[in-house]
Amino acid sequence: MVQSDQDSLSEKTPSTEATKTPQSENEAHNSSRRKFLKTTGYALGGLAVGGVLSSLIGCSKKETTDESTTETPATNTGTTEEIRNYNRALMFFTQEQYLIVESAAERIFPEDDNGPGAKALGVAFFIDHQLAGDYGFNGRDYMNAPFYSGEKEQGYQGRLKRREIYEIGIRELDNYSNTKYQKGFTSLAAEEMDAVLKDFESDTAALTTISASAFFKMLRTNTLEGAYSDPLYGGNANMNGWRMRGYPGNQMSYAAAIDQGYTTMEPSSLQDHMAAH
């Protein structure tokens, strides 16, 4: 049977639909989406946000506006701004609790001529992360009754977990500040914060819920731990706590320096020992 001219042509010549390349299909698809978004007035809060909108409609970098660029802005010195640490996030504290702990830790370990304080070292993040884990849940402690007042050497004897003690202690710290100065703890002047913390340390702040001095001791201990622990745990930012003390951190070996006498070494963290891939 002889095929018709039309049938023969359809076999030899691809249809218009078949000749569309993936690139042309994508362009048509993106154009269609752009048209839809424009005609329907799709926006966030009445304003189209460049970075969000461009990701929805598939715009290239050339199509986006200046506001949607993700480049780090330059500083006055011509260098880019310091990269923010997006791994830092609160795991237990509320924002308000975090700010109170950060302010208290800074008074316990303040910034001075020797180096950064608790705030710059990220101590409050360290405490937050510890309370979110086994430490906060007293995971390695015997927590069953009966509960008696133990000797000083026996440490804490009670049913409250550390995270619960912190929640009560933070609230009482703020309440005591409001009673003493009619202001919340974070609104106090530095010397007023010191006075409140000293009242907790000496049990002058007579609390009915927990021991004020026990809470202060825990806060002080955790502050020092956060300043000098490996940065892996959220504190000691950039190992600056170690640098203040001249501590070399987690060195794998001292063989290269053993015959050099005392020498200052650049600290090393656990992160530095991870194999490069």
C-alpha cells in the first residue's frame, strides 16, 4: 500500500511539539508562571520579595533585582561582613530566658582587656544546648526518692532536673530584680545586675522554690564551662577562650614543639581533626 503524502511527511518531519527542546519548555513554563504571578498579584505582605519571588518563578540572577541578591555586603574596609553562624539556634530557652542568662553570664565572665566575655564567646548558647540534652535531664544521675539533704560533697540531692532548676532560677532572678529595682534583670545597669547576683550567691534572695545559692553556683560553673569547652558544644567561639589562657586546645601531638621550650601554639579544636574530603 502506498502511503499518502501527508503520512509520509509526518514520518520524515518531526512535529512542532516534538522539536521543542527542554530549554524552550522551561522558558515557556517560567514565562507562564511569571505571567500568572503578575496577573494574580502574588506577593508577600503586598510586596514582592525578590529572593522568594525569583525562586518561585525561576528567574536567573540577571533577572532578579538588586534587592534579591544574596551577596554579603561590603564593609567600610572593603572586606565582606563576617559570615553569620546559622548553626546557632535555641534548643531549650525562650528568647527571654536566653537574654537573661546571657546578661547574667556576662556579669560573671565580663569582657575586659584580657579578652572577650561570656556574650562574645557564646556561653548562653552552650548552656542552652546542654540543658536540651542529657545534662538538662540529669541523664546520668540517680533521680529516685527518697530525697534527703545531703552533705556538701554529695552534690545536688533533689527531684528537680537541671533544666527545671534553670527555668525556676531565671524566673526568680527576674522577679527579684523587679522587686529590688522595679525593672527586669536585662534592664538593670551593670552594678545592679552584680548586686542581684551577689544576693543569689549569698542566699540573701530568700527563695521558697529553690536554693538561690545553688542556682548561682550552677550558673557560674556552666558559664566557665561554656567559656573554655571545645567550640563543638556551642561556646568558646572561635577558640578565643583558649587564646586568653594560652591553652592549645585539642592537639594531636606535641612532637614538633617538644624540643623548643615554652612556645605559644595556635589552639586546635575537634573540628580541625576531621578528615578533609
